[in-house]
Amino acid sequence: ATEGSDHRDIIMNFLFRQSSSDGAGDGIQKKKKRKLIGASGREPMRQSSLINAPTLPSWSNIRNLSGMGGLAVIEISIEDCDPGSPCPLMPSERVKDVTDGKKTPWTTLFGNTNGDTNNSDSKVQRSITACKVKLFQGNKHPRCLSDVLMFLPPPVASSENDTKTQSVDVIDAIYDLRLTPKQMRSEGYPFVSGQEESSTDDNKESVENKISAYSKSDVDEMSTVVALDLIKTVSVEVSFGDDDEDVVDHTECEHYVKTFSRNVDASPRRPKIFAIDCEMVQTKAEMELARVSVIEYVEGNGNEEDEEKSILVLDELVKPRRDVLDYLTHYSGVTAKMLLDVKTRIESIQLLLLSLIHEEDLIIGHSAENDLRALRLVHNNIVDTSVVFRGDNGRKYSLKHLSNVLLQRQIQNGCGSSGHCSREDAEASLILALRRAKHGSSFRLKESVKHQNVLDVFQKAKGRDHTSDGNSSESSFAERNERSSVCIGPNDWLTGRSVGNGSQHLLSCESILSSMAMAVPSWLASKKPSRAGMLWAKLICEGSREGFKNELKKQDEIIDSLVTNVSTDTPILVIFQRNYLKANALTRQRKAATNPKATCFWSACQEEEWKQYMSSCRNCEALWIGSSCQQQTKS
């Protein structure tokens, strides 16, 4: 027997495997040995733009993916049939029509028992692979076809997601966490415009050397006018994106400055690590700086208690240039009273930062683009903990949440009155970055793994043929496909499995006896201009002896139409399962009855009945309908 995951892997290869990785001779690479649960043992093939196609199971073979025109997966769920008796609706029973000499669509499929594809009874040249399927393992809970086939396994953790040893060089490791220039532009960090970056000025260089030598006392004794003149001399034009329209006009706001490179004559030293956090208030024009805190990481002597040691090097309140409209105390912690006697302006803070932090040093912050904008500062060596700890879904987590969960450290607990503390936030950012550098990517929030829906991934990849040379044969079918995706099945299946996000055609079909069931082959018909690129259907059979003759007839109509009217460039999986709903209901009853606190009883007869239904639910049958061997596509 094959496994349910085998058939999911074949579906993934049909949809997401790059056509250029077609094999020669015997087809694409196979597993040497098939495993029961293959997620951790898979060797990924060449990657499509959105997903890796796993290695095929050993019993399957695919060729000529570049000629593929569509894919269909048809689930047939048979309910209320006797688990201890053969079911007339299953392929293993229908194939008996062939040996009995009956003329049915199954004769068309299986009439050639000797492998002769030129059988005169065949309307269309097809290759057929019929197999038994062990859909799931164990007896804990039954699984339906959709749960196994439609949802991709979670990504395998890379061996590079290391747990680093304590001997790691923290400064070297933390430098690996820096934002790339592309990330900085994407996050909205200020950067120097092209013309400014290439310009040189002897007077400006002289002033830079002078500023680099300032101490805090020098700046404190300096008048605001002198500080402003110095900042004007070393100011730069900046932008926040790739558009020239983003360049800031100096006449309407404070001047931006860029950190200086260390003097070549200065004594050599290792780059320093700083963490910054700012608090802002709302003024008439924009958000303006009101407080800045800077801490510096101090390298320990090897003792574990010294590994996260830091010192406070700057903690200043700043008087905004414009009238304050809102102190935002519940966020900033700043009040009107706190700023009443403050004389320090942003230019003095800029001078202090330029004398303290050099271009080669590292700044750590959480969403630090906001802090650098408030400081009017350009710096290119940034570790942004909001990016480092960003979730797989792109979600940014708050510093408070990261600190609470990863550091077990409560911050920002002003309860809406006292607000944040910039020093406390800077320390939290520093420790988060240090521990990430030490422990590697294993130090992160543990997110719940959500299984991706094959149809959703297929839809995202639709038409994304990004081959550089325009050769579509290098792309996967999902990337080349421009046709519709169609889902046909019961309403609860369409909604319960989150099938469809507005980008697929959804058609309700509550039973195989519904007229809508014939929409399955209709959407795949080769003569239909708008035929589906991907079709997934779930057809329900009651399986009772009273109605099975009508269901047999309808099943024959669908199979006949699939074989006759569907193009041979469209592989079709028809897979059958019995008694899922009954097995699921009995499993729930059994779980409740076997609970030590339960008052109900679970008998030996009930246990035997449950085992029979679980067995019939687990043991499925599948048909892969491909083109003939001469057509070069086989599954």
C-alpha cells in the first residue's frame, strides 16, 4: 500500500516542480527508500518561487512537466457503508466489471490488463496507476482526504538554525544581524542622497574632526546658535526611499547629520555597540524628539554575569522647537512639567551623538528608523530587533511582548499614566540582540505552525513566470498557469477547509447525485476555452444499499467523461475513502467515554465497531489517470 503523503508529494511535484528538473531516461529522481512519515527525510528538489517540491515516492514517475496543461484532484467520500463488507463503489470492486466482461467506463480504464495501450476498447490513450492508500498512521484520530492531500507539511527546520555555543564572539555575531541596505530602505531608514555621498569638502572634514573631539561638558557650555552652525556645516541631504520626491527640504525642518568615520590617526579599537531609544511628542508640524537614552555594551571578562553588562552614556530631555500639541504621556512618559526648564535642543544632542558614535560602530534599537528620524541622524550599521524577531508571516512584535516572552522581563508598565522609559527600552533591545547573537536563530518566539493550503499557494504562484531569459520551460506549472482554479464540493467543505480566498471559483455540490457533479469533467473538458488549470472536488456518496445503484451510474458518467473529454495533458487523481464521518464520530464518543471522569460506558462491542470503522476510513484506494507512455507523462 502507498501512503497519503505520497500522493500529496506527487500533487506538489505536478504543481510546484520546475520543468527544467525533468529527468531523463527513467524520469525524475525517486526516493531510494520510502518512509512512513517523510517530512524530515525529504530531499528537496529544485525550488519554485514559493515552495520546494519534495522527492517523488519510489513507485511514481513523471515526465514532460513543461507540456502539462492542468491538474485535477477528485475526492470521493463514501459514507454509511458496512465497514466489514466490500463496497461496490470502490475501484477494487468496479474492476471486477472488467473480468466479468461488462462494458463500463471501468472497462475503458482497465480493459488492457496486459499493458497494451493500443487496446481497441480504449477511447483515449491513457496510463492508469491504481493503488491502495494507507491514508494516516495510528489510531488517535481519523483524517479525511482533504486534510492529508490539501495541506502542505510544515517546513523542515534548517540545520543552520543553530544553537550557538558560549564561545561565540558576540561582537562578530551581532554584526551578522545588521540590516542590509535594501532592508533599511524598505523599513524607511534615512540615508544620504547620492550627490551628498560622493561630495567632499575640506572645511566640512575639519569641522568633523573638531566635533569628534568634543566632550559632553564642551557641548553643555556651547550656545544653541553655535551648535546649530556646526550642525549646518556637516549636514547632509537625505531621503527615505528610492524616490527623489522623498528628499527632505532643509529649510522646513532640522538638519540631518551622518555619523563620521573614525580618524585614521586614532588608536585602533574594536567597533562599539550602542542601544538607542527615543521618546517623542506631537507638535504643530510633526513628532519631535523629547527624550533620548543611549547605553553602551561593555564586553565582559568571560563571566556569564558580565555578558549583558552595559553603561548609560546619554540620557537627556530635549526641548522641541515647535509648540507641543500633545505630550503623549501614556506612551512617552514625558510631561509638560518635565520639559518646563529644559534648554537642550536637538542640535546639542546631535553633536553629542557624533562625538560618541562613529560610522563603524553599531546601533541597536526596536523600529529604530523612528528614533533616527527623530534624532535627524543617518547611520548605516543598524540592528533592528523588530526585524530580527519578525514572524514568518511578516508580523512585527512589540518590544514589550518580546521582552515579556523571551527575557521574562516586564517593561512599559506605566498603565497609561507614566508611559515608557527610553533607558529601559534601550536595555531590552540590547539584551534581545545579544542573546540572539549568542544562541542563534533558535532564540526566537515560537510561532504556531500553520499548514499551507495547496490551492492558496498555487493561486499565489499563478502567472509568476519570472525566468530571466523568458524560457517558460524553466518554471513550474503553477508559475506558468494563467487559467482558473475551481473547487467543487459541499458548502461545509468549502468553508471549513478555508478553500478559496476570493481567487477561486467555488461551486456547491452536496452529493454525487447532484447535477452539479458533472461540472467536474465539464470544467476540465479540453474543448472548453476557459477550462480550469487546477480543479479540486469532493463528491459525497451515501453508500447505502438503497441508493448505491444511482451512485454507481453517476460515478460511471463522471469517469467516462473524464476519460473521454479531458485532455491527456491533465493528470487526474481520483481517490476514494469510506466512513470518515462515522469513524470521526465514534472516535469522539470513545474519547469522552474513556475519560476517567466520564460516567458513560464504552463496551468491547463498541471498541470492535470503532476499530472496523477506523480501518475502513484509513484504507483508501486511488487512481492516477495520466497520458499514455507515448505521451511522455506518467504517474
